[in-house]
Amino acid sequence: MRTIAIMNRVLKELFRDKRTLALMFVAPILIMLLMSVIFNTNSTTDVNVATVSVSSKLNEELGSLKHVTVKSYDTKADAKHALNQETVDAIVQKSGKNYDLTYANTDSSKTTAVKLAFKNALTATSISQLKSALKQSTTAMAKLQTQLALAQKAANGPTASVTNHANAVTPKTSQFNSAPKVTNHYVYGDQDTGYFAKMLPILMGFFVFFFVFLISGMALLKERTTGTLDRLLATPVKRSSIVFGYMLSYGILAILQTVLIVLVTVWLLGIEVVGSLVSVVLINLLLALVALAFGILLSTFANSEFQMMQFIPLVVVPQVFFSGIIPLDSMADWVKDISYIIPLKYSGDAVNEIIMRGTSIFNLGGDIAVLLGFLIVLTVLNIVGLRRYRKV
């Protein structure tokens, strides 16, 4: 009976807490619907290929393949510029009988798609040329047979001329005996660079965001539930000073944690950083401050640690889905639009540009400005949110 009484008391307390009930039953449904939308989207990889000094037949075969767009350039320099501007994903250049392929290699799935498309197009072109040669050979043999039949009725002299004529009209097939040599070049990484190389900078930012968000949210919630924050609010200290004080204190820990995560990820996992490592650290520090402000804000809406723990999936799961860990190129446009309200997307894009392309941090003003915007808005909301605890 005592067990049942305890059970009844706990259930009554849970059912009185409407916010906890909503987080327990509504949040999982929302996350599952989100997963359904993302994973049921048609996943295709579209690639853009630049060609230089390539035959019209090979261009035609490449362009006829699904999800492949071909653009011809007059010079390698023009094609290289397009590759640097991310207009194309690879360059195909013919040098004599051989081919040089240059891949951006920032997305291994696109590199693989280009390799497969070029192989199929080259095979189709070779088969077409072989068919043409066989057709010419068949025509020549038919003419030879006709002339031999006529020669049998003639004297000995014309027979030699027929033989010489046959040698002249029979096509040379030695050019098909050796396949062209294909040489692969990679702007970033090498042939062993996989999708994990692109995903790792985003994962690095995710771990920075997750741990800073968790620690700041739980720590401030503990300050409030133990009464420390109430006593502080009873003093004449401004709400902005309280928020900035908490952000500075937890910010120091966030800086140390961020530097540790970045250095361990780069050195331990052996990431090739084309750009500046300092820039990578600075971008992740800015993301950590956003996560810090976000964690403090959500802690003001949670009445207990149990509720705070239930808030975490609602914040963290969208960061995973819309940050680029799952390729956004294959998603519907309206799904892509959701990613623009995710802080991790902007830090992931910026860090990817630094690591894979060597972009200067001064050329990433758009991503940095958005992250600063998130930080300012969340800080203001934190200051306003303290009004519910002190009306001064």
C-alpha cells in the first residue's frame, strides 16, 4: 500500500506539471517527424564538371548522364578559377591521348560521382569509336571482296593493285589497343579522403556547442534552484550585470573547453588544415558563446533539472540534422530554409571554408555576422528573461 501511495503522489505531481508532460510526449513526436522528413527526402548528388580540350563526343556522353552538368572552358586557367569559386566540382582536361582530372574533393560523394560519370562516359565514347571503326572495316572488306571477285576474272596484274588498295582502305585499329591514361589530382586531401573529413569540422562545432550549452544551462539552473540567484536578485545589481557576470565566468570555462576540443580534433584525428588553425579556434569560440547564451536562456524557462534535460533534445537534434552533417543538397528547399536559423550551420560553413579551402577569416564576414547576431539577441533575451524573477 505504501508503494502505491508513493506512486500516486509522484503521478499527481507529474500530471500537474503541464510543461513536463508536453516535453515527455510532444517532443519525441516532433523529433520523429523531423527525422521522417529528412530521411525520406530523395538523396541524389548533383555534380558540375568543367572540361578543357575534350572531344564533343565525350562532352555529349558526360552531359547525357543523370545529375551531371558539363561546361566547356577554353583554358585550364578559366576552369581552375571556376573550381576555386565552387562553380564546378571537378575539371576534366585532355592532354594528347591521356586525361587529367582535378577534383575539389571537399565532398567525397561528389568526387566519387565524378569518377564514376567520367568512367562511364569514357567507356561509352570508346565503344562508339570502336563501332565506327568496325563499320569502316566492314565496308572496306565488302569492297575488297567485290574487287577480288573481279580480279579473279582479270589478268595477274590487277590482283596486286587490289591488294594494295585493300591495305589502304582497311582502318588502323592500333589506336584502340591501348586505353588512355587517367591521372587524378585533388585540391584538398587525397584519394583516401572520405566524407568524414567534411563532417569532422561540423562535428567539432557540434561538440563545442553541446557541452557548453549543457554545462551553462545546468549550472545556472542549479544557482536558481538552490536560491543563490534569488539572493543575488535581491541586491541592487542590474540584471545586465548579472547576465554578463555569468557569461564571463562560464565563458572562461567555455574558452578552455573549446580550445581543448579543437586541438584534440585536429591533432589527434589528423585533420589537414589548409587555412589558419587560429581562425578555426576563433570561429568555434564564437559558437561556444552562442551556446552559452542559449543554455542560460533555456535554464530560465526550466523549473527543474528534469525539465532542462528534456529541453536538450529539442535544441541539439535540429543542430545535428540541419548543420550539414546530413547533406543539405539533397533536401527540399523548404527543409533547407530551416537550416538558416541553426547557429551550427554558419560555424560549420565557416570552419569548412578555412580547413578545406584555406579561406581567410576576414572573408567570412557573413557567417561571423550571423553568429554575432545570435549572440546579441540571446543575450538581450537573457536580460529580459530575468524580469520574471525580479521586477526591478
